[in-house]
Amino acid sequence: MGTWIAPSVIERELYEAKNAGDWAAYFDVLARAQLYLVQPRVQSDAHPGSVFFHPTPDRMIVVRTAGMLPAPTPETVFESRSLGWFSTVWAAGDPAFLAVNPGSPAEAYLTTTPADLARWRAHADAAPCYGLPGGKVHALFTGGPLHGDIAHGLAVGAHLAVTNGEFWNALAYHGSGYQHERRRVAKSWGITDRADWLATLEELLNTTVVSPVWEFALRVRRVLASDFAGPVDVEHWRHAAEASMRRNAERAAEPQLTPDGVTVARPRPAAEVEGEIAGVKRLIGRIARYEQRFRADGLLPEDGWVRSVEAWDLGRASQMARWGIGCRYGTLHEAEKAVLRAGESARGTYRSWEEFSAGYVLGRCLHFDEEEFGTWYTGALAAHVTLTTDPASPWRNIPWKCPSSGPASGTGSGTDLG
């Protein structure tokens, strides 16, 4: 390969197959890969359900694999399709060649006769998967940071990157294509424009999406653990939480002197206070049962406990920053700043990747799982195990308290991932 470093495993496998003259293997890789077509953004916005061919002057259709995509720009977007899709839609009047990663050592110029299209379909039908498989660590070897503060901030979002089968370090993010990313954030988050994205990203970075009740309960235990320098019994924890809530209710019932004068007290109904106290006690029991399962499954050490669930917001903030680029709601500069903030906040709350991960999983479970220990839990546990054991994981290669590496640690807004 000379001095060329394949951007990802996809391009490396294409190059190796081409270099060996094994075109069957080359097509096998293509059949598993997402193939990206460039589209004018104005055209994609006008026809969100369609993809258009834009031949080169020498009558070729150019596609790129995920590692060969350029940095996102406001004017152009990419949509991904499978080799099987191309074999189905290619018409007699379309160009005679499909150019794969032109200009790179992994390039190929594929003819498009009916026999060729049938070959594409056969490889597509035999492909075991499409896209990067979920549940594994995937990285850009070039075009994405592997060390430093930005890499650390991106690794904060690695739970979702592993679960979704994405490059954990792709700051210049295209995802599965422009319209796919827009549909995804609209469905899951209700985000349909830049203002929505900015507001949601800021809420996640400020960790105000996770329930304040969860954080209150965990904060009470953190204080007790600090005061008593050791483990906190569940009943002690419940009594301390109840006492704190009663004090807060009593203070709310007292008149307050403010610069504007005396504020009239508004005592809360006793039934409301008692109901909230009972709810927090139930929550503490629920957290304790999750932690017991976490210890049994190796997510926590034998005497470990969860410090905070802010990790769930911060992990999603790291991903949301990238999703905004894929949707063209944000810029690379904005995403870079957000990723750095997510990493800095995570380091300020947790002491290790393992602690961070336990907080992330607990937040996810408290929101979705309802103590069923179903896929919301097992999927997050699997990602945790992968990230803490895979030698290629960023959590195995980036120190939790990494020193700042300066501007060179980032991709920068003009980086070309190809």
C-alpha cells in the first residue's frame, strides 16, 4: 500500500482484494458496505425520498465508501445505498461505469452490463449484513482523532457508536446519509431544524434531560459516602433522603426576605410531599437493585456504586453534536466545541471510563428498562463489555484524565476524511 493508510477497515479490505486480484472478495466487501452518492443539498431537500444520479463528464457514477467521504459542507450532502439497490435501479440509459473510490489505491471502475448487474445482485443476496455491524468497535484510522481531548470527547459517545455500528471517532459525520439522519433525529428527538438541535444539544450538555429526581437521590448518597468514608446502607440512604426532602418542604413554607421584600410562604400540600418522599424511597430501592445486577454482571466492582447518571446525557450530547453535522443543522466547529464540553464535564463527574459507563447504563435503564433487564439493559451491557475489553477500544487507549494535546488533536473544519 506504500505510504497510503486505508481510512477504515472497509477500504483496507477493498484494497487487499483488488491487490490480490480477487474480484469476488472485492464484490463481497462492496455488498456489505454503504455506498454514498453525492447530491446537491437543495435537490435533496426538494425531493427527500429520492436519490439522483449525477454522472461525471466522462459518464461515470461515482460512489464512495464510508471512510472515503469528504468533510461535510453546507451545499452538498451524501445519501447511502447498497450494491443490491444499484443492481435494481440501473437502467439501460445510465452510464456504463460505476466508479468506486476513484483516485485511491482501492478504486475500481465497474462495468454495468446486465451480466454485471446480475453479479452485483448475487453478491448482495449473499451478504451477511449491510453496513458496519453493530456491537463492535469501528474507527477511522485516518481522518478522525485517535488521541487527545477531542478523541476523548468522542469516546464519551462510544456507547451509541458501538450499538449503532458507527465509527466512534468520526467527527465529520455523515452517518447513513443526509435524509436518513434527519428522519432519525426527527423520530427519536423531535428535532426538525437548527433551533431544535441547538436547544437539545445545550440541554444534554447541561445534563438537564436526565431526571433531577434521579440525581437528587444519587447526590444524597454521594454526600453520605463522603461524610462517613465508606459504603452507605440502603435504609440509611432512604432516611437521609427523606430528611432532606422534609427540610426542603419546611423551608418552602417559611416566608423569605428578598431584595423585593418579604415573599409570602406557600406551604406545599402534605399529601404531595409525602407522595414525593415515598417515590424517592422506591427509586432508591430500584437503583440499589440495578446496582446489585451491575455487580453480578461485572458492570460495577464488588463494592462499586453509581455516582451520577449525568453520563447518559453527556454520552448522548457527544453523539448529538455529530448528528447535527449529518443533518446540516450544525457546523464542524460547533460540534467540536460540544464534544470537548462533553468530555470535560464527564471528567469532572467521574473518575474512570468504567464509572462513566455505569452511570450511562443506569440512566438508560431508569428511563427505558423498568427493571425488566431486557434489551435496553443487555444491549448497553454488551457495549460496556466491548468498550472495556476490546484492545481497539478508545477506552483502552485514551486515558480518562488525558492531558490537553492542543489544536493538533482535532480534525479541524477543513479535514478531508478521504
